[in-house]
Amino acid sequence: MKLRIATAAQGVHWVRDGFAAFRQQPIALTSLFFFCFLVLGIVGAVPVIGFVLTFGLVPLFSLCMMLGGALTMQGQKPTLPVVLQALRMDLAQRKSFVILGALFVLGLLLAVGLSTLFDGGEFARMFILGEQIKQEALTQSGVQLSALTMTVMYLALTAIFWHAPGLVYWHRVPAVKALFFSVVACMRNIGAFATYGLVWLAVNMGALIALSLLGGLVASVAGVAGGAIVLIAGSLVLSVVYFVSVVFSFRDCFEAPEQSAALPADPSE
């Protein structure tokens, strides 16, 4: 495994390649996304430990979508059987994913714990129990600080775990080392990730405006339900593309592994 340094412009390519992969296999990738969230939803319904199990599966969910993007750009159709076949791992890799899941949950609980210092745990309770965030609660300074703390901590946690699933799967790196190399790769390629984040911000803002206008137009013809479908469908597409695009950042930050499940080649090379 060898770290690669990506240029700032490659952050744009990651988003572009995510959309390119979606255009090739929109149904297969959306179905894969739905299946992953269905599993997370079922697991989350388990009493008491559902919250822990759900977030413990986040690294594996990330890998599934990375595989979907990689398989698509290799010319394969990322159907559920194909992805599940590709997910077959040895004992060491499975143990590493269990460790990644446990560490992700611990990191999230730490973030939740820190957020309680500002509002006595009100925002944390809504987050853990999945309650709808009350509008009046958001006007309270303590809840606002709590929400900001959770957001910053979750973004930091995402950066730490960004490359870890791919490193465990493609390069067979142990969990803790994978987290270390993930942080190093993000720091060394901060310019590319900054561009990537800014592009996604622009895409989401543009999509929000376009979907709101289109949704309003459809709602005037087909009713409120029709407008809501437009907004949901657009948000779904953006979510799928975002998770798929992660694999392209991994491809440009680490040299391809010498094994059959290779990463997609960079078309610009």
C-alpha cells in the first residue's frame, strides 16, 4: 500500500465520476442503496441495542457503496448478488470490520456525550431516540451548541473513517492502522477534499433550488404528493451518488492493490 497525493482538481473528478457511475447503473446502485438502508432500518428496530448495531454497520455500508461504484466503472452490474459475492472476506478482514464498527460507535457516543455538556442531553435524546427535532428547541442556545458540537464531531469521525473500509478490504490493513492511514491520507490530500466538499456544497445548493422549483411546478399539476415525490427522488439520487463517489477518492489517494478486486482506473490517466 502506498499513499498517493491528489491535486485539488481531482476533488471535482470524484464528484464527476460518482455521477458517471450512477448514469451507467442507476437502478442497480439505487437498489443497493435501498437494501443497505433497509438492513440498517431493520437492525435499528432491535430494542435497546438497535442504535449501537445500526451505527456499527456504517463502515460496512460504506464499503458496499464503494464496491457498487468500483464494479460499475469496471463494466460490471452491481446487483445485490454480485456485491455480496465481492464482500466475501477472510477472518482477519471480518474481525477488522467488527473493530471498525465498535470504534465508530464509541466515537459517536463520545460526540453525544460532549454534546450533553451544553443542553443537559436534550439534543442527544432526540438524536438517539430518533425523535423529530422540535422547532422551539432549536431556538435555545444550549441545543444549538449541542447540535453544532455533534455536527463537527460527526464530520471529524467521518474523515477518520473515510478510507478505513477500503483499506481493510482492498489492502488488508488492520482496523487501527487503517484509521491511522485514513487520517494521514485526508490530511495529505486536504486540498482535494476541500474542493470535493465545496463542489458537493454547490451541487446540493443548486439541486435544492432546482428541485424546489420543479417540485412546486409538479405540485401545481399533480398535487402536493407529486411535488414531494420529486423532492424525495432528487434527494435519493444525490445520496446514492455521494456514497458511490467515496471510492473514487480512495482510488486517487492509494495505489491500486495487486488483486482481482482492483479499483477502477482513473480515466484522466
